[in-house]
Amino acid sequence: GLVAYAPDAMAGLALAGGALALLDACAGPRAEPPATEPPPETTTLRLVRVPSICQAAQHVAEDFLREEGFTDVQYIKKPGAKGIELALASGEADISMHFAATSVIRVEAGDPVVMLAGGHVGCFELFGTDQVRAIRDLKGKTVAVLELGSSQHVFISALASYVGLDPGKDINFVTHPSAVSMQLLAEGKIDAFLGFPPEPQELRARQIGHVVVNSMMDRPWSQYFCCMVAGNREFVQQHPVATKRALRAILKGADVCAREPERAARFLVDKGYTNNYEYALQLMKDLPYGQWREYDPEDTVRFYALRLHEAGMIKSSPQKIIAQGTDWRFLNEIKKELWATT
């Protein structure tokens, strides 16, 4: 269903006021709309709300979106591991953050999804039992994911193919809800589980398993975006001003997560995205939200296209994926405006 948040919610206003003051006072230049930029073609914007709090940037952006002229901001709750991609492909959602590698697969499949910018680096963490100390140890092991084709499954497949494993033959994938998978890992009934926030924070707190791969810190994964901002192609084509304004708001949200983690974490709890402030705060401090300014999103698309080709999950070249499924115009304009203010 649709979840629309009241614009006068105190937590949201407190966040916006504090965020704006912070960005103005100590965080360097803000990307602002030029005086000649027209209003958005539509005042309604639909994003996807998912359990992973790594997508905090687009949630924290709620008030920035209203600043950009969106009077009706809707967060669509989508069940299942493929909720974001299905919502974007169908046009049920206009724009949302989503895992880069999964977006690459959807582009090759012909879905009308276009990647617009990098969102953040890292978030996935692979936890294993004592029998799994490295990615190569996954050979012959049982690994739990939400469902085949999910972001978890795709990322583990990329990990495996990168070290020479055949994920389709060498790994026994089983599907369970995350809470069940974490319990099975604790009991030693599965060998590994890939978690996304706040699951890794909970696993560490409960001392379940150990971290095999941390995509926030471990190369080469930490050198590329994990989640990227993607849009429905028809929305992007028909509403270019709205697309740019929405993207700018989400990138401002990423800046707030990077520069005021306590306020961002409190916002996530107050708005019901998570119920554990400490887990949220730890993520806000650990996740490199500010790298949208530094990393080249096209490098990420190229990297994951190569990894997925190795894993046998796509056949297209990186160049074809980039040509079909990316549009960096809006990001480039925002960056030019940003540096014009320095």
C-alpha cells in the first residue's frame, strides 16, 4: 500500500531544519536548483520503502523532496526480495535506490529501468560459520538467501565468480526469510548468510557467525557503489525536471546521513523504518554515504556487468548495459551546480 507521511511531522521538520543548518554551516557546498530551473512537471513522487535501512538517504530526503516542489511524496511498501525492481519496471514507483547488480540484470531483461546516480558504497555483509573463512570456502556449502534472483543471491554469485567458483554449481542456495536464516546460522544448520542492514548489526550484537566479506571495507567491492538511484524510464523521459529535483533531494539526504549520523538514525526510528537506534546509528557511521560525489557510477555498472557475465547471469557487454540502462545527465548537472557554488 501507499504510505504518505504528513509534512508537519515534528521529526521530519526537526531533521530538515537541523540538516539544512548543518549543510550550510560546516558541510561544504549544497547543490541548489538554479534560479532559472522550472518547477517539476508533477508534484507527486512515488518511491519504494523496503526493510533495509541502508536506503536511509531517500527516506531522510522526505523534506528535501518537498523543498524541491513535490507536495505528494509517497513511499510504497513492497513485500518480497524483488519489490523495488518490480515497482520500478511496472511504473508503480517513479524513482528509488536499488542494488546496482540487480539493476544491471533488469536492464538486460528489457525492463524500463534507468540508473541515474550512485547512492552509497557497501552495505552487504557475508556471515559464515567456522567452516567458511573465505569466499572460496563456499564451495559445496549451503548459503541462505531470501529468494533466487534477489539482491542477496546476485551479490553472492558475483562474489563467487570473482574467485573462480561457479555459483550455479558450487553453492547450494536455500531460501528462507532473513530471521529464519539468522537462526539457522546460529544453529550451524547453514554455512553462510548475506545480510543487509540492520541484519549485520544484529548478527554482531548476538555474536552469530563471523564476517567473511564486508562490502563497505573489502576490496574490490568497497570501490564501487552498492545501491544506486534508479528511475522508471517513462517517468524520467516525461519528467526530466522532476527527475533531477528528486535526485538532488536524495543526494542531499545522503549528505545528511554522512554528516549527521545521529539525527539520521533518530529519524529512521521515529518514522518506523527500524526500531533499534543503536543499529541504525552504527550503520550511519560506517556506511560511506558521501561517496556519490567522488565515485564514478559508470565504473560500478561496468564492474558488475563483468562480474555477472562471469557468473553466467547476463550475456550483454558492459557497454550495452551502459547504453541501454544509464542516464548521467542529471547527476552531471547537479555536480556542476555544486562546484559552481565553491
